[in-house]
Amino acid sequence: MPQTLVDAEQRDHVLVVSMRREQKRNAVDRAMADALDEAFNRLDDDPNLWVGILTGTLAIFSAGSDLTAGGDYVTERGGEYGLIRRERRKPLIAAVEGPALGGGMEMVLACDLVVASTTASFGLPEVAIGALPSSGGLFRGPQVLPLNLARELVLTGEPIDVDRAHAAGFVNVVAAPSEALSAALELAARICKNAPLSVQSCLRAINEAARRFDAEGWAATTEAGRSLVDTADMQEGIRAFLEKRPPRWTGR
């Protein structure tokens, strides 16, 4: 039987969307993007669903893009991973166990609230393979993190642990290991006590104000990507990653 890449389970007024490609570190390819898109479409379109939770497995949230997909993980309604450019009106909580790296971190940045266990870590390691965060990390990171911390994540490629992310205000709730989803469900229940249309109107206003410069952010990201796409270092970085060896940089 084909593997279930994404589970979507309704719990009262909450939809729990779980990535289930752990053997590939929940990296997103075409099939997984389509499955995520279908789940988020359900959240958007079902009036009986008021809050969404996005989670991975106990070992890992997501490593982001499957490099073997060649960039083929964009959907019509959601953009990258079925989520990154989605126009949402319902709260989406990231429930993070283990690493959220690269596009996985950018998926967390696309959510509205973050619950993370003490096993979680957050990073944007693209510079380690000669690339850059292309799914919003270059401008959403500085929106929700102190500017110098966002710069550190992007320029060193090194992750931060949950304590530092919580101290910076990025993580709303810290949970014990394996308890991130339970804590996210508790947070969702607190939201669901309120009038759903009021919640949605408030969220829309907050997000529209917070993302008023997104167009400029996407344009800057695109231009930065163009400056790298034909470089020898980017080709070497991806090749070294796939071959599981240290890259040999030339600065060209």
C-alpha cells in the first residue's frame, strides 16, 4: 500500500496535520506538498474547523525541501509546501518535536503560534550548502526574532535550542519531550473557547499588518537567489550534501 505522507485528524474544532515521512526527515517533495495542500484546504474550507495544528514526528519536525524534488513542491493555493504563501484566516499552531531546519523552520515561521518540546531546535542552514532560505525565512525571521538573532541563524547556518527560541519570544509554550502536540491541543482549546469569527477577523488584521512588507521581502529573496543560481559554490554545496561529504568552496 502507498505510504501515508500526511495525516489530517479532526479533534472537535481542531484539525491536526501530521507529517509522516520520517525516513526522509519529513522533507517535502511533490507528493507530500500535495498532501499538505489538501489538508490545509480542508482547514480553510470547513466552517466547523476553527484552529489547525501542524506537527511532525517525535524525532523531527521537518528538514524542509527534498533536494531531489528539484523545487517541485509548490501548490496553487498554498505556494511552497502547500503553506508558505497561503492566505489563511484560521489560527495555525506549529507543534515541534526535534529539529525544524531550513524549509521546516520556514514552515514554522508561516504559522501563527509555536509550541515546542525541549527536544526542538530551529535553524536555517542553507548557507552550509551554498544556497539561501527561499521560503520566507530571510524576511519572516527578522519579523518574529530579534534582528541580530535572525542574522545569526541565517549567516552561521547553526540552529538554536528551544530555550533560546522561547527567550526570544518565538516559542509560545515549551513542553516536555513528546508532549508538544498535547500542549498545542491545550492552546488550541483556549482559542476555541472564543467566537471563531472574531478570532479569524483579529488574526487577519494582525497578519495583514505584520506582513505588509512581504512583497518587498519576496522580491529581495528572489533577487538574492538569482545571484546564486549559477554559481559554482551552490552547485558544489548541493552536490556535497547529496554525496554526504564536506563542500570545497571556491567563492565563485
